Amino acid sequence: MIITNEVINGISAKLYQTFKYPIYIDFKKNNIQFPCFYVTELDDASRSQHLDHRYLDTYQYDIRLFPNENDEITDIRTQINPIIEQLYSVMEYITASDGTVLRGTNMHHRVTDGVLHFFVDYKFFTLKPRPERTPMMTLDINEGVKDGN
């Protein structure tokens, strides 16, 4: 299971369930329906080791909302502001395809050139597989008391 794909699928499912807008993962200019969401993973991922073979992975995502196809900058605050408020509550918890619930943290947004950028981090633990070890078959022990000589 590739975790980043699971998270992107969970984000996409939650966005579509809430807003009913098309969601794109690969950006292609042709045949895009507006308004739409575009979900990308940012390059600032991290992994830190915790107990033994347990690691905490952090992935950051940018959810962009393109409200219209015009290349001109217009005042779209009346359309975007209600969506921003919903995104903060909707992206708090997403569900992966295996049923794992992930909590979004470090949420913030900005509007640049008429496009809403909503940023969210998802953290989860992963287990690194342990190498196979062969069990000890037998153990011979010789007991005795050293007689002091």
C-alpha cells in the first residue's frame, strides 16, 4: 500500500462528497470543468524514528480551488470565503481506503491570483518490517561450582 496515494484518495473523496466539484490530481489544461479542485503533495515530507521500528511520517498537501477559467484576477471572496470555512472542518479527518482515519493538522490558506490554496499536513505512524531471524534451536549448559583451586 502506497500511503501518499491513500491520503490523496481520502482527500479527493472527502472533497467530492462535500462540494461535488471535479477533483484533479494530474493538471491538464484541456477539458477541465470549473470550479474544480487540484490536489498535490508538497515536497516537504519528513520521517522521524520513534520507538524501535516505528516511524512518524508527515506529508503536506496543497488543495487548490480554481473557481473559474478566466485568466483575469477578479474579486471572488464572496464565492471562496464559505468554502474556506468548510475546508477547515472537512479536512480535519479523512478516511483512507483501508478504513484508517487520519487527522489533518497545521491547516492554513491563502488566495493568490484568484486561486485558493489550502494547506494541510497529515501525520501517521508506519512500521518498518523487521528482518527474519532464525530462532535458537538448542542450548547446552554445564552447571557446577568452582571448587576454589
